[in-house]
Amino acid sequence: MVRGVIRPGGVRQALWLSYSAIIVVVAGIGFAVVRWLTPTVFGRRYQAAGLAPAGNGPGAGRGAGPADAGAASTTAAELVDQSVTVAALVAAGIGMVVAAVIAGVMIRALLGRFRQFESTTRRLAAGDHSARVPIPPESELAGLAHSINTLGQALASTEQKRARLVSDLAHELRNPLTTIQGSIEGMIDGVIPADIETFTSLTEETERLYRLTEDLSLLARAQEGALGLNLAPVETGELIAAVLERYRARGDMQEVTVRTTGPSLRIRGDRDRLVQVVSNIVGNALDHTPPGGTITIATSVDDTGRNPMVEIAVADTGSGIPPERLDTVFDRYTRLDPQRPGTGIGLNIARTLVHAHGGTIAARSDGPGRGSTFTLRLPPAGDSGR
């Protein structure tokens, strides 16, 4: 890893130059003011005391006493002038030394904080996601420290989710592979008959593996920005019918009613990808809706904004979403219930696909046990969207 990213030497030089310029300017101004002001003040006070004027300027002899008194006053003024010059020079020198020491201490402390930032970011880059930066007293640096610490927390959370994803993927892959292996071995040994029912079961397990690998491939392509879409007008009625066909048997088995409401609207999008989006949301709703519950897929047009949008809302009467989880429900590797099967990438894929279509997706829930609603907003096809 290349060192010197922050280049504290350059920062030190810049700080020293700025502090030195301030020190020199302040010392010079102080010296000039003292050197100019002191003789003037001295002369005025000398005259106010009824003595000869201090100096050889105009009016130096008016009201003066004897000649020797005037000479004495001139000599005193010169001595004061010389003393003030020496004192001002000494004061300026002492001030510069003290200021330089204080500047050195401040620069050392500031560069020390920069080195802490550099060390922490290096540790984070090396994989030590527990590294944190102490919060300094300066508000600007405190904001930077908070940002670095937030980055560390986000990296640690992502790494934990990634590790859990690997474990979940291993589990998701192990189950169908075990079923396939057991069925094949059973058919070889003659324990399991090689009939239509057995091959149907094997086909379902291979389809499950295929869907999982497709999801992972889609997620990888989305991250790389290589997600291609075949855009064309799509009827929401036909799209929703394809989703219902996919989940009708599962809904009947779970005793969950899946119904639709609203007109069929035309949107512009990739039909297969949009079917995948709505399927992910409906499948997620089935996962969290108990027997006797209801899932409603409603379509409508939102023309309140500048550009009308077609809305597809999937509402369920299931377990709901805690308020603190609404902002993270679409994050990658996030699962509301760790006890349920899954990889936590379905809703993230749904959001990625919706955004690729120029739309938005949002989740709403009144809390645990009160159901949830996922709303897709997609651009319409044509002028009216109908």
C-alpha cells in the first residue's frame, strides 16, 4: 500500500507558513505602533507637565526654560526614543518565539489527529472494521471523524451481512442438492421409483437452484451496471396475472387470499424483469402473512406530480415491519426474520430493477402485526398511460 496519502509534511509546511506569516505581521505591526506612538505620547505628556517640548520639531523653543533645560529635554526624548526602540524589538522577538512555540504545539496536535485519521482508514482498508477515530474537539475535524466512524460501522455491518449471506447460500444450496442426491441414489438402489412424481420433484429442486443462481447473477450485473432491459409497452393486468399464476398454488396451500383491484394500465418496461419484481414482493408478502390473511395487488395512476406515474401497490395483512426497519428493508442481505429461509436479496433486486426502469419503490407499515404495503411507481407507456 502506498504511504503518504495525507502527506503530513505538506500540511506541516503549509501550517508553518501560515502561522509564520501571521507572527511576522503581528510583530511588525506591534513594533511600528509602539515605535510611532510612544514618542508622540511622551511629548504631549512632557508639555502638559510644563516642561520643554520633547524633540527638535517646530515649536520646540516656545515656552521653554533656559538653554540647558531645552538640551536636557531633547536628550531625554532621544533616550526614551532609543529605549522604546530597543524594548519594542525585544518584545517583538519574545512574542515571535512564544508564538512559534504555541504554533508548533498546535501544529503537532493537529497533525497527530490527521495521522489518527490516516491510520484508521488504513486499518479499515485492510479489513479491520472495528477501527474507530477518537472524536477531536474541533467541529470540522469532529465531522470528519464521525464520517470515518460511520464508514467503519457500515463496512462492519456489510461484512456481517455478507458472511451471513454465504452461510444462507450454503444452506439454500444444500437442501435441494441433498434432495437431488438422495433421490438419484434412491433410484439407483431401487428404493425410490423412477416415475413422473420423482422426476417432477427433481425438476422443482433444480428450478429452485436455477432461480437462486439467477438472482445472484442479476445482483452481480446490477452492481457492475451491466443490467440490460428490453423495454416495450406492458399491460399491468397481464403482468399481475402472470404473478398470480405463479403463486396461486402456494396461496391456496397457505390459505392466503391473493386478490387484485384497479384497472389494467400500460407501462413501459421489461416484462420479465417486472414480473420478477412483483413476484419478489408477492412472495415476500406470502412469507409474512399467516393463514386466513389477504394480499391485495392494486393498480392506479398518480397524476398529482409533473409527470404521471403508474402505481402498483402490494398490501398484506401479515406481520408488518418495525418502524426502525423501514429504511433498511431494501438493503442488500437484509432479512426481517432471520429464522425464515432466504438470502435477503429479493427486495434489493426489486429496488434495483425498479430504479433501472426509472421508477421508485417504497415500503409502508403501521408496525408489527399490522401488515405492510409495497408501492411501485413506474412511468407509463404512451401519452395517457392507459
